[in-house]
Amino acid sequence: MYPAGGAVLPARNLNGLWTHFRNFFAANTARVVTARQSGGGWEGWLQVELWTYVQAQDPGFGLVREQFYPDNVTRADFGLGNLRVELKAQTLNESVAAFVTRVDADVEKMERIVEGSLGYVVAVYWGQNQFNNQTDVVEVQYAPFRVCRMFVEDVNDDSMSDST
């Protein structure tokens, strides 16, 4: 359940989650490319694969799939303490504009719902960085795709950002 009072997630967990995600993409680049080429949506597959990877690497880490937001109505793709993570994966035939619109919709949803906590959107896409104009963006390139993390914060805590 969501922690009362919006307790701040320790930076170790926040940085650890992003590290787990980066390690997954580095170890599974070919599988990610193949999944996208399967046609249709592959975001659900990616969500399960990321969760399974984190569980195998760090069983006590506490990452939860389909975690409720504080409103107890809306669910995020992942939850870890007071962190909510939305995942977006660009489909094979999806235009950049359509993908950016879907990412922006998740950012806006988080801005409306996340109270006393923080969140980020993890976007997996092909092509050039489409999120240069966002603040608190961390991007990693894996040939031929990119993974980008964008913070959506309600708390002002400098320990939440990292340099990788």
C-alpha cells in the first residue's frame, strides 16, 4: 500500500531501479528489438520482462507491477515505495508524434495524481531523442533504440536525481 504522508523513497532504491532497468536493456537488446518487430503492442511484454529481471537480480527489492497511485483508483505500471513508474514502448508502425503524445499523456496523468511522492516515465523508442525539452531527463542509447527516463516530481528532493 502507498506509504502515509508521502515518505520519500531512498535514493538507493531510486538509483537501483534505474540501474536494474539499464542493465536489463543492455543484456536484452536483441530481445527488445525482436519484440518490437512482432507487430502490435509489446509494452505488456516489456513490463513483465522488466519486473521478472528485477526479481531475479534483487528478489527483496520490492518492485510491484500495476501499483495503485495515491488515489487508489488509477494504477501505474510499476510501484516502488512512493515511486510510480509508467512505461511507454514505441510500436513498430507508430509515428514519433503519436508516441510523444502517449508519453506526454502519462506525464500529465502523473502530474495530476502524484501527491507527496514522485514518479517517472520510462520511454523506449527508436530514432533521435524526442525529449530534449523535458527537465530531469536521463537517456541511454542501446543500438538501435533509446531508453529515456523523465521525472515527474511532487517533492523537491535533490537526492532523487542521478547522473547516469
